[in-house]
Amino acid sequence: MNFAFVCHLDPELVTTWSGTPLSIVKALRMLGHSVTVVCPKDSLWHLEARIKGRIYKHFAGKVYHAGRSPSLLRQRARAFNKQLQELSSIDYILTIFPVDAAYLKTEKPIAVIHDATWFQLLDFYPGLERSKLANESVADGYAMDLAALRKCKKAVYFSTWASTSAIRDMHCEQHKVRTIAPGANLTVRPARSQALQHLKTRSKDRCQLLFIGQEWERKGAGKAVTIAKCLNEMGTPTELNIVGCPAPENEVMPEFVRIHGFLNKNSAQDRQTIERLFASSHFFVLPTTADCTPIVLCEAAFYGLPSLSHDVGGVATIVQSGKTGQLFSLTSSPQEWAQWLRDIYADAKTYSGFAERSIEDAHARLNWESFGRELVNFLRS
């Protein structure tokens, strides 16, 4: 198929949405499809959105969400439409940010791909509380999502949680919606044989936990530290490696916690450090309080790490609780997590089962080639 990939940010940059658009583009091309990127060369944050942002901030103490501004999206659409008119033989238009499709003018079918609806993000992610946003932004966000879903022929979401919201909350026709799990944004993925070999070389006398996240509070790094502390107190020697964020100021970390800070996947040295931590760790812990579908959970699965997380957002589409990891309620205590970890770590056969199922799930489902194949089949249906 011939695709036009519409995105207001360059989808071929690894920094755009943590490399997810790039991974989709590369997977489709690898599967033999043609993908033409449609992206404005210049940033299109126009004057009206900036002025409104300042007015709301200074006079109402509210945040104006410029990215949901209808006038801004119309301006973007003019640039998109101009580039689309110059293309021929396009079978489908893909948008990774649904609002980019709100004002597209085209005869070609459109498919939106995302991990949540605006309805779900409100009062879920820090900074998107209705009490903090301008009422105009709340309404515009909903209207732009709705416009995109009405205009598209297909809507693909990374989780059942998000797909359900598209149908229930955004009133999208059920036949238009499909759940397809995302893949791992790894530069180099370990083969099955490599991942299985990592299992054999992991420490037998010290439980290694890995946490990766850029926001200490939202991602639950503090709870991860307490979980590791509980394990040590239970008699299971444990170390915790934290990647992606610094510890809070004036807070001294226990000696069993190692803070690595932000590691850049574009740096060969940092990438090697990440790969080493994935390979040597026993479990991936992510006590996140708000997430849609954390791609890092797919990455952990490729290395055979059973993942533990809160059962929030679309996490349950990635982690199969009781098979490839364990999901806990937001009210669960660190002791509950530690107890589960201690029991699984102490039973080599049970641990290997979780690890091996994680590897198989990664190769069967949690990869972008599988996403691409299922996406194309859905678009052709």
C-alpha cells in the first residue's frame, strides 16, 4: 500500500513521541509498503494561540492548550492539504495525532492512530486537570477529537482501554475501531536466543529491579524505592536501578538504589548501558499512577523481564497479569509488590516461566512489524 503519514512533528525523528511514529514508518516500509511523510517544515504555533495563552495565564490563572486550538489546527491543515494535493497514488492517510486529521480535505481514506482519547486524558495526566485548563481548551479538545473520529475511516488505539473510550465516550462507530498493541522502540532488539541466554547469566544471589521513567512522581519511582527496601527487609538482597530521572532534591537514596539519570538512546555509550541493565535485571517495576500504554514495557518484554505495574490506563493490554508480569491496584502497598517479587524470585522455575512468556509475547505481539501487519489487514477490511 501507499501511505501518506501526516504529522505536525517530524515522524522520522527519534525524539518525536519517543520514536513511536518513526517505528511505525520503518515497520511499514520494512513490510514493503510505501510511506511518504507529510510534515510542515516550520513550527506552526501562530500568534492567536500565543496571545490566548498569555491572557488565560495572567488574567484567569488557567492553561490554554494551544495544541487543541481550532484556528491552529486549521492553519496546520492548510499546509497538510497543500502537500497532499501534490501526491498521487496514495491509498491511505495515517495520522499519529488524531487532531491533525480534524480539518484535512481529501478524498483519500484516513486512519488515526493513538493511545488515548481526549476524554480519557482529562483529569488523568498531571497538567490536564479540568480545574487547571481553560474551559475553551477542554471543549476544543473534545471537539477536535470528535471531528477527527468522524472524518476518519478507521481508528486504531494501542489498548482496549482507549478503544472502549473511542466507542463509549466519543461515540465512534464500533466497526471503525480496532485495538492493536504497540511495539518496542529499541534500536537493536535481542533475538530469542540472546534473551534466553540473559536469563541464565542473571544474578542468583541478588534480585535486580529496573525502573525507567522521566517523571519521578507520576511514574512512581518513590514507590519503587520502597518496594526494594521491603524486599531487603524480607531477607531478599535487592538492588534497584533507576533510569530517566534524578532523585528529588535533598533526598538521600539508600545504598541499594543506583540513580543513572537520563540516558540518551542516540548515544552509543548510553544505549549500551540501557541494554546492559535490561539484560542483567530480573524484573521491571513501573508503579505509574497515570499512563496510556508505556512502550518501555514492550522493551522490557524483549529482554525477558516480567513487568510489574499499576493497573491503570491501557497497561493491561501490554502486561498480561499472571502470565508476563503482575498488575496491582493503585491502592496496593509496596509490601504487596515485594511479597509477589520475593515469591517469584525464590522459585527459579516459576520465574523462568514468566520470563520466557514475556519473550514470546514480545516476538509474537509487542513489536512494530506485528502492529504494521495487523494495521494493514484492518485497513484493507
